[in-house]
Amino acid sequence: MNLPTPHVNSAAEAAATARGLKGSPQKAQLVLALIRGKTITQALSALQFCKKRLATPTRKALLSAIANAEHNNGLNLDKLVVARAYADKGTVLKRFNPRARGRAAPIIKHRCHITVVVAEKAEAPKAVAPAKASKSATKPVTTETTEA
């Protein structure tokens, strides 16, 4: 079986990557931690109301992964969850700022790549609840005390 991207492990998964985003991978991980393991409706609402700057491109990547899952793989949208979401380090823009007495201070601007993988969640079989014990089986324990 030939999978389309290295991020996808099975046919029940779809991925989308946003590359070259302005921001560090460490800051992107804060946003991605909000959506890992959640259903797509919960993840979209969490990203919509998140105040971080990287929440908008993360939401676009999630919507793209959902569209890939529906169009390319034919997955059921009601069962989709965010299986994995991670940020990789991108290119680093390095510049120098002139300082006093002929010195230079480095300016480092980080970029990152955000990858969102959605998968169809298999429904877990419902566990059978144990039968309730009858009232006659559980008798209250009474202790008698003698007064002297």
C-alpha cells in the first residue's frame, strides 16, 4: 500500500501541513496542545476562540486535513478526531542589528511547519454494567455496645 505522505500511517488517516509559518515551534506547540485528541468540532471551536497568533494558520491546516479526509479518503466526518498535531522547526532568518562601539547583536526570526493528522475514531464496544446486588444480600452491620 502506497501512502500519500509520510505523516499518514493508515488509510483511515488524512494529514495537512502548513509550512513556513512565522513563529517558533515552541509557541506553535502551545496551540497544538489544545486540539490533540479532540473531535474536529471541539478542536475547531477551541482554535476559533484562541488568542494566539498561530491559532489561525493551525485552524486552516485542520480544515484542510478535514477536507482531505472527506475528499481523498472518503472518511466519515462525524467520527474524525485529531490523531496527531505537531510543529517542526523551519528555516531561521538571521540578521544583525548594529550596536554601540562597533558591535553587532543578532536578530533571529524563527519559522515553523505545522502538521495536523485526523483519523477516524473506531467506536469502542460498550462495557456491560455489572448486575446490581439485591437488598437482601447487603445487610447493615450493627454493633452493640454495653454500658457499665
